[in-house]
Amino acid sequence: ATYHEEPEPRFSNNMLVKALPPLPTDEEIFNSLVVMPRERDAAFRAAPLYHRLDALSELQDIFVPFPRHIDAFRSIFGAMRSCYADRDPQNPVVMSTIMRAMSGRIATLDRLSQSGGGNGIVLSGCTGVGKTSFVDRFLHNFLGAPVVYHTTLNGRHCRWPQIKWIRVQAPSTASPAWLADSVAGPGDALLGT
């Protein structure tokens, strides 16, 4: 993993947060979301009209972020970061809980946060307004690869995978079992288990 300096004190030693991209500026968010048409040269402009008309289909891919997209981006990234607050593997309580679970001494993980430790974000809008495209750009253009591997933990060598994201598109008729399988299956594939 590659780590960045973390200015937020509650995350300053949290390797999971530090392995995420650093907090972006509004301009960086805009650049990770925007999709502009390709630049055209003189040869394109001199091409026959039917060639230029065919290129008009690229206009449907243009995306110019509005302030609400930047706000949604910050909400999603903020939720991700805050979920890691109570999951820092360098915290002895977290590591103890993980080790007991791996050894079979506990059936379920202890709750590590009294505030819930999880956040949800709802993106709503009419079909075709770009919700899926927005999320895809956030994941691929900003977060990058879904898994990062930590190679040291408290000064010891390790191979600690961190799944940053799993993309699941759930139909409105999805059951809890379907959702669990849709997360566990890609998770196992990413980890090679």
C-alpha cells in the first residue's frame, strides 16, 4: 500500500484511511468526474459530413459535474473514511477482536463503536440522470483498484488485504440472501479465497 499524510487527527495513525487517496480539492473532484469530448484536429473537420455526423454519438458521454456532484462525492468519501475510524487494525481492541474471531473463540464480532460504525448514502434520481455513471467514475477514477495490500502492521511483515470497494447493483426485488452473496462472491474473488 501507498500511504499519504493524514491531517485529520482521528485518522493520523489509521493505516486503512491513509491507504485511501488523500482528501481531494473541489478541482480534483471535478477532474475525476468530468468527461469531455475528444479534441478534434483539422483532418476531422475536413472529413466528409457523414463521418462528422457519426461522431455526434460521443456527445451523450459528456458529463460536467455540478456542485451537487461534488457534495455527493464528499458525502460518499466521508462515509468511507468515517467507517474506518473504529476498524483500525493498529488498535489493540480491534486486533484482539479479529484474532478471537479467527481462532473461533467468538461467533460474532464485538461491536467496536457505540455510534454504529457505519454510514449509508442514498443517491436518488430518475432513470438516466447519471447515478450509475457517477458512482463508477468515483470508484474507478478516484479510488482506483478495489484492493490494496498492506505489507507491514505495527512494524511486522504481513499481507493484509483491504477491500476498498465492491460494486453491487441490486435489483429492487433483491433479498438479503442475494445481497450477501453479491458482496461475498466478489469479495472472495478479490481475495483469492
